[in-house]
Amino acid sequence: MKEAPPHLGALLALHEIKRLYHMGGETIAALAGVTFDIRKGEFVAIVGQSGSGKSTLMNILGCLDTPSSGTYKLRGTDVKDLSDDQLSDLRNREIGFIFQSFQLLPRTTALENVELPLVYRGISKRERRLRAKAALERVGLGKRMGHRPNELSGGQRQRVAIARALVADPSILLADEPTGNLDSATGKEIMQLFRDLHDAGNTIIVVTHEPTIAAQCARAVRLADGLVLSDGPGAELVASPERRSQAPEAMTA
């Protein structure tokens, strides 16, 4: 099959991505042929229920895994041609990860947690400190830099995680269920922060099983059974709870 050209300005492009797992003599297709592009500056949700393939897709987008077949290009680089070390370098340069469980080092301050990605880049201590302070100011934690994670609320810990993802100025912020461990009010604050970062020009991908979260993103790609079920504006694409109750097959993986 001829590879489809990426859209003009595509930051990442997936074409016929498949990810197969061989278990007990059976082949399971976690992804069965996924094709879409994301352009610089977009705010996109990847939404689907358990088993839809969204976690597998997140791992491929984040260069934590590689597809069994198909093409994934990030900034024009085909990931299948890269060694493990090159994939690691690409992740460090291009992708800022934000996790549901925050993944903060418990014995270090917010400032030291945010500095960590810059350590791996060999940036001087003075420059690391300046950039980490700026990132924490950007997420509204300028007065909490010296606090350790256990001295921060859940929302503040997620803001530290977002600052850590921002500090290296990545091409993409990739957030995995970023509101999953937060109460609804704090979750709304974090989504507002993402909207502010998007307005400032950041490219953001949010992986979620919650249609209400996807509805807050400018665009949503809905997965089911390892395929793209629909792709469009988040508020239009994701049905309200009432409508989903009438058509449960739309969200069944």
C-alpha cells in the first residue's frame, strides 16, 4: 500500500499503524491500522475505553514502543529506523510526559523534580535552576518551589509534573489520564492549564477514557478495537452521557 503523504505542517504522522502481540499461539491486534496526523500547536485527545488500543497508541506516540507495521514519523523521522539509544534521545528531546500518578521523586523538592530532564541533557546547574524556576512560575507554583511532593496537594503535584514536562521545551506534551487521580474541581483546573498552554502555542495530546475530558480538547480521536472510530472537534465528537447511554456500542472496545 502506498504511503499517504502527511498533511502540510504535520508534526507527527501515523499511517496504517498496527501493533500485534503474540500470546499463547494467538495473535492479538492492539492496533489494527491507525492513520492520522497531528500538526504543531494542536490540542488533541485520544479517547477510548479499556481495550480500545489507546494505551498502545500512547506508547507508540511517545516512542516507548514501535509498531509491528506501518509508519510513524515524528518531525519527519521514521521511528522504525532508530536504535534504542536513538529512540531514547528522541523522547528526551521531543516529548514531555505527564502521568496520572505524577511520577515525582518523593525526597526532592518541586524545583529539583522539574530540573531532572535537564540533567540528562548535560545543562549547567545554573541554567537548569533558571529554567526550572521559569517552568514552575508558568504553572502557578512560583511560591511552592521548595516543597516536596508530600507537602503539595494532588493538583499541585500534577502542576509540578507539567512543569517538568515543559522545562526541556519539547515538541509535544503527552499526558496519560492527567486528571485520573484528581477530584473534579482540581481536574477542571488542570484542563484549564492545558488550554492556557495550548493558547501559548504548545502541542498537547491527552490520552483519556473520559469523554468529558476529551470534549474539552479542540480535537478528539476516538478509538475502538484498535481502529479510529471518529476524528473531529472534541465538543462535537464526544457524545453527552445521555446520548452515550442510548448508543453504548460507540464507546465499546
